[in-house]
Amino acid sequence: MEWETVIGLEVHVQLATKSKIFSGSSTAFGAEPNTQACAIDLAMPGTLPVANAEAFRMAVLFGLGINAKINQHSVFERKNYFYPDLPKGYQTTQLAEPIVGPGFLEIETAQGVKQVRIHHAHLEEDAGKSLHEDFHGMSGIDLNRAGTPLIEVVSEPDMRNAEEAVAFAKKLHALVTALEICDGEMSQGSMRFDVNISVRPKGQEKLGTRTETKNLNSFKFMDEAIELEVERQISVLESGGVITQETRLYNGDTKKARSMRSKEDSNDYRYFPCPDLLPVVLDDAYIEAVRQQMPELPAAKAVRYQTSFGLPAYDAGILSADSTTARYFETAAAASGQPKLAANWVIGEVSAQLNRHEISLQNCPVSADQLGGILQRIADNTITAKSGKTVFDALWQGEGQTADEIIAAKGLQVVSDTGALEKIIDDIIAANSAQVESYRAAPDDKKAKMLGFFTGQAMKASKGQANPQQLNAILLAKLQ
Amino acid sequence: MHNLSIAQLINQLQTKAVSSRELTQHFLNRIAQLDPGYNSFVTVTAEQALAQADAADARLAQGNAPDLCGLPMAHKDIFCTQGVRTSCGSKMLDNFIPPYSATIVENYAAAGVVMLGKTNMDEFAMGSSNETSYYGPVKNPWATHCVPGGSSGGSAACVAARLAPAATASDTGGSIRQPASLCGISGLKPTYGRISRWGMIAFASSLDQAGLMARSAEDIALLLNTLTSFDAKDSTCVDHPIPDYRADLTKPLNGLRIGVPVEYFGEGLHAGTAAAVDAALKHYESLGARLVSISLPHSSLSVPAYYVIAPAECSANLSRFDGVRYGYRCKDPQDLEDLYRRSRAEGFGDEVKRRILIGSYVLSAGFYDAYYSQAQKARRLIQQDFVSAFQQVDIILGPTSPSPAFEFGSKGQDPVAMYLEDIYTIATNLAGLPGMSIPCGLVDGKPVGLQLIGNYFAESLMLNVAHQYQLGTDFHTLAPAAIS
Amino acid sequence: MEPSEIEKLAKLARLHIKPEEAAEVAKRIGNVLALMDQLQATNTDAVTPMAHPLDAVQRLRADLVTEPNQREAFMAIAPATENGLYLVPKVID
């Protein structure tokens, strides 16, 4: 039988506010446990929440970014359940009246462009963390994260394979970072994906029973977890079994998934409107003012990179995908006046180095301005492209502040002195008489290729600092 | 000294006829001597009170001290007090010492008011007789075999017994007005949103409101200016102009339209209470007011709507008491579920557990629409009754509670009988209106209260109406025989 | 209301009701629920539910960090802590 996979996503996006959604505690990542948990976050008796305006601005910005209806009347509700990382014993969230109504995102895969509908997005508070390392058989609770604002984005089950799901996830990541409402640091949990997966015989309309794989925090794990779960469901069904609705956890290290401890009675969350918070009402003028703050979105940016900088669509797509890359590229391009060269470097050398060292562009030791300095010197022929990489490595190692400083210190200026170059070439011709003979005897269409040998030797002899155009001209003349 | 009005006390403090230390020590002595008989205090903060009194005396000596500077008062143990145990009448919080104070506690501290201690109350404010307190029941100073009312029974009893000139209190369904009525004192629950709820331990957030208990309306007016402040820390606190509540006290009542709801004088009302309330209404006519018979047709829905909404909100509000971050934690929990279930089962009393269960029930899947949603709609109908009534009248008067103080244990094991104790007071909480109770007579030697219900933010008018009555009557000056 | 329903609710609310008490609690809650049946009898078709006594809207706070670290004060009143963490019996996902 041929099977069709149906995937829907629920994505938790931590908003980049300075303070929490209902208290004045800091949301900064990485602080000592419980040092950013105030009386409200700890659910001390008698404390009360006050909603953060910035969380609403960011949620509205997101809504506008997915072409959604903004609900001008939204209501916080209490979702009741007990868990040690949930101090109040309920999560303050939105249910019947969320801030963001239906919208959509367009994704692009090998199969072409497709629209993925978003059912809604709501504001809520994050929970704390349970630390499971052993405290004499106990768990430790850190409530620093409790109360960090989240938007939960709920997609329709519009995706049909892992590729589409990952494309949607990446598109969402690009959008929230471009809007600067989330730092996009997935390894720190800034974006967490819950994937609802079911399979059904192709052509059948009724959806199969779904499972939810929770808390995936990388595109790679998401891809792996989906492939694994689809495979599992198909093999269960093909061997005559049934899928049970359950929550699953995927372990990216072992590449295995397991069912979470079964909750024998499905939770009854007893939602009701939070009496401590009043309905939030946003008027047209407010929404219009937020719309005015809307930064350029990735799609528009990609078009601009093609038209203004003449970049190929593929490159423009990569550079515009997230705001950190776009900002880095644009800064380097402006500093050097060389957008195309900057594009090649960001996509090539910079990204290769980052991958090698497993660090993100945000933490790149070479700033965009420093890169611009390198590119400027390559463009004005002060250094060769090859020396450019040497300068880049030196800046990476922190050997200097600017490209010019490194160029001077390492003596990387191109050798443009005709006399010196002629001397090098004369030596090479004298030392390689056999190759000179065969070059001169070769037909014209082979000569261009054979010239490479002499160029290489001469570059090597000049320690890579010869001006390539000048070198070529002298070589051609001498080999005549 | 303990029989003086607050106006007289603050005049003596300001003129240095008496020092705050003398006054504070006088009330501390009375508490030490008499309160073992009433159990109205859970915690007496003698040492801290004397230190505050000395600080107040220093401010008074410098001149320009606030009006209330040096005046002693008590706070209901529902209000968080930094460094002082705040139990809310529960074993759950028997060891809870908050590192912060309620806004209203701070307001009084800033004004130089001296805190004598924390008053006893029904556990988490759930009760109408003060029998649910972990610290034992409070006894009514007028008849110690009778209840003082609840949940602010400790605040009511300590004012009635002249152990404090005044006390803060809170009212979710009648918890200020009913004990004020049963103890023969004056009590005001302001409009919902008028007083900050920050630091007041929540029972039912959309109904809870802090207020005051003192012997007279004038005393309350003097204290209300300091109780009231706009507080950005409470999202439901309303930024509404704050008048000087003393300003309107002396206005004559000529032409005042008093609404008398027919539903408040039906079956279940004690004949003696009805007679006392009728006499009070006649007194108002003699002051130039006009009585208008009105109907609040959805009154009978108040008790059922309240007993859906209040438990629903409390079931969530009390989830934070889980033995993890503060408060009671059971011994040797076997696992996480055991920690939760035993800490809560051992830390909460029966009535609290019952209300949590009811609240969980009415919110659970399949029952939400039938109970919770229906109760919220009934709430709207009840509120609209009042909105219509206030188009015809300026104020509504009636009984505060169906009968005078009853004996301990007399409401038996049926919670419904106890719930009906609040039949006349609950509607104002559902509507968010201000309510007040003032003494209007004695039946069999026990006090009876007259209830005043005002329009939104009409506290000044209510205090005026109450004060004019107290100028011509002396019920508010009567003291229980045992203490005079 | 059946005692078994009480046990289900008690579990949901993380309370422990002794089996011998369940019947009594069920009876009392039953009385309270009977009181609520008046609500069902009321026609409320055209009525909007009222969640708050005042028809006010939420005030929003400026996004400022105003809370200092008070961990020591909070941990001092906690039943069990270690290394700045609150301790609970092992959490199993």
C-alpha cells in the first residue's frame, strides 16, 4: 500500500523581551538558577501578574508577518495542571481568544512553492526547568525560565513529508529572527518544535491517529524524528497493529524515540478565563503603528539582493534567510563596496569556517566590518584572494584588529614590481626548459591550459603575493 | 482610652495628649488580658508594634506627621506582612513568613500606623463562622458561645472587644459585612478594583476585595483615605480619582432615594432582624430620605452562582500550595504525586478541600458550560438588576445577614446552611459593588446589622448615609457587657 | 455524586480523600450541586458571561527589568533546597 504522511507543527517561540511576560524579572539566558525568579514567578501567595506590552507588540508583529488576522480582543486563560516547573499550578495562556488568528507561510521545496496555513498563534508563559542530575534521588527545580514570554504557533496539518516540515520550521525561524522578536538560538531552547505526525493510505481523506513528538530543538533532529516516526507508524500499520495517540520523545544522540510515561487518564486542564488579568484590547491605530515598524522580511530582502546587487537567486535566498546572516552580509558589502564578493565570502569561506568550528555567525570572531576590510583590499588588488584567506584566518585567531594591520604585519601586499616579477619568471623558464619547449610546440588551444603550470610556479615563488594579471602578462610575453 | 473614636485618638496623638507608645501599650495590654477569651489574634507583634510606636512618636515630635501617625490597628492574617508570619488561617501557611508586604499594609506603615498583630480568620477566607481556622474559632464578644461571623471574624471580634480601634479585613462573599453585623461594628467592602489586591492571599480573585472594620462610619472614612491607592501591581486595580472620604460625611440626606429590595425581606429573615432593619428605614425617612420599593429579580441566583464561581477560582488559586517553594510539606514523600497529594491533604482543612473539589468539578470537561459558563451569565443578570435599580435610587438598604450570631456548631454538617448565611451579601461581590454594614439594633442581646449597597465608587455617599444614621442613634457605641 | 467521582476529582486536584470519607464528601458536594441546579433552570440564551465585575481592559506594563535577585530570601522559606535549586522527589517524564 502507498502511504501518505500528514504533519502539523506546534512551535514555541521565546520572545526577545527584556523582562518576563507577567513580571519584571530578567529573561537573560544562562543565569545562576533561581536568580531571575521573583515573587510573581515563584507564585508566592498574594502576588499578581501584569502583562508586558512588548510581548504584545511582538506577537502583533508576528501576526502581521504571517498575514494573519490580529484579534483586537484577546483573553488570558488558566490551564490547570500540576508540575514542579509550573509554580502556580496553572499556565497562563490563551485559548478561546488568542492574539493572532489564522494566517499562512509559503515554503519552497524541490516540489515547488506551497502554502502552509497557520491555525492561530497565542501568547503564553514558559515553564521552569527540572534538572535531573542526582540530588540524593531528588530533582532540582530552576524557575529562571518560568514566565518567559512565548508565542505558540499552531500550523494546520498541511505538510506531507519531513522536507516540508523542516522547510516550514526554517521559514518560521527566518521570519521571527528577521522580525527580531526571537533570538533564534535553538540550542538554548529559544525555538522548540512539537511535531504531530500521522499516516493514512494515499487517497483516503480521513486522518490517521497521530502522535506528538515533543521538544525538538534542531532542524536535523526534527528531520530524523519525522523519518523515524513515519517509518514506525507504517510498519505498525502494515503488520496489522494500531497507532495509539501518545506523546513521544526523540533522543538526538541515540537516534531513538520512546513513548513518554503514559498519562493513564488524559489530562483535564479545566481552562477558564484568568480573573487576575483583564481582556487585552488593541485598537486599529496601535496595529497600524506596529505595521509601520515592520522590518524588511526575508522574501523582500532576497528580491532586493538580486535587483540591487545582481546576486543569483540562490545566493540571495541564503543571505536573506535569517537576519543575522543578512546583517553580516550587508555590513561587509557596504564596508567593502563589493556586494558580490561579500556574498561569495559569506556563503563560502565564512560559513565553512563556522561549520568547522561549530559556532554560529552571531559568535563569529571576524566581524562583518573586518571582513569588509579584507574584501576591499582584494578588490583594489592590494592582496590576492589567496592572501585574503590568510588575513581572515589571522583575524579569526585575533592576531590584529583590521585587515590592513595583518597585511602590513605579514607583508602580504601583492608584488607589483615588474623587475622583481621578471626575475622570478626568468628563473622559472631557465629551470624548466623541457616544459618551455613543449609549451612552445603545443597548438594554441592547448597553450592556455599549459600556462597554468608556469603561473603556479611563479605564484609559489612569490609566496602568493604576485599580482596575478601582471604575472600573466609577463609570462605570456616571455614564453612567446 | 479604648472607647475613644479614631477622630479623638488621632487628635490626642497630634496634640501629644497621648503618645503612640502609651496608646499601643494600652491596646497590647488589653489583648494580653482579654484575647485568650476571644482568640481574635493569630499573631501579636508586640515588640515590633512598640518600635513602630516609637518611630511614630518621633515623627509626631517633628511635626507634619500624617493624620493617622501613631494610631494602632490590626491586619487580617490574609494580608502579607514582611517578616511576620502570614498564615491565612491555614496549617498550609503556619510557617510562612513572607519577604514582602501587601500594598495596603505598606500604605498604613508609610502613614505611621502601628500594627498590633494579625487577626484570626476562616481558613483561606472560606467560611461564615470562623470555625474553619486552623487556629481555632474566634468567639463573639457579645456572646462567647456564638460565632463572630466570618471569614473576618478575628478583625470583627477584636474591634468589638476594643482590642484595636480598627482592623483591615477582606470580603469575597460577605466576609466583612456579615461579621461586622454579628459583632455590632461597622464594616466597609469598597468597590471591586478600588483597593489593591497585591499581597492579599487570593481566594476568588474576581470577588475578593480588601476593606475596613471599625466602630463607626466616621472611623472608617478616616482610615479609607490611606487604604486607597492606585496600584500598578494589580491589573484589576482601577485608576479612578480618589476623593477625600471625610468630605461628604456631614451632608444632609434630604431627598435621598433609598431602594428597599423586596427579595431581601422574604422567608428566612429573622423577625427580630427584620424589625431592627425596619426601624432603621423609618429613621432614614425622618432624616428626609424617601424609601422606594425595588426588585432585584435574580437575587435567588446569587448563592448558586457564587458557589460555582468562587470555588472555580479558588481551585486554581490554591494550586500553588504544593509543598515545593514555601509552606507546609508532608514528611518523607514517596514520590512527586505523594508530595503533592499529602502536602495538600494534610495542609488544607475540610472546607478548603471541599471547595477545591467543587471548583475542579465545575470546570472539568463536560460540566464547564452547565456550571461555570451558566454561573457567569447569571452573574451578568445579577449585575444588571443593580444597574437598573441604581437608575431609580441612590442607595440600597436591607439586612446584612438573615439572623443574629448563631451558636457554634449549629449550622451542622450541611455546608449549604452555612452558605445561606451570605444570601444578602454575595450579590454585591458578584456585581463588584461596594457594600457596608452598620449596627442597627440588638436582638436577644446580640447585634443586628443594616446593609448599605452603593453604586460603583459611591463609597463617599455610603459613608455619609451611615454617618448621618450614627449621628442620631447609638447602636455603634454599644459595647459587649463583658468588656465594659 | 459517586465516591468514585470524588476520587477522580481528588486526583485531579492533587488532594487525598480517605476512602471512608469519600461517601460523606460526595454527599455534601451533592447538596451543593443541588443548589446549583437553579442555575440550569434559568434562561440565559442572550446573556454574555461576565468574567470580571468591571468591564475594564488590561493595562500593559513597559518592558523593564525591575526585579532584583532575591534568591536567598526566597530560598530561606523553602522546605528543601540545594545549590540554589528547589528539591522535589525525582521528576520522571
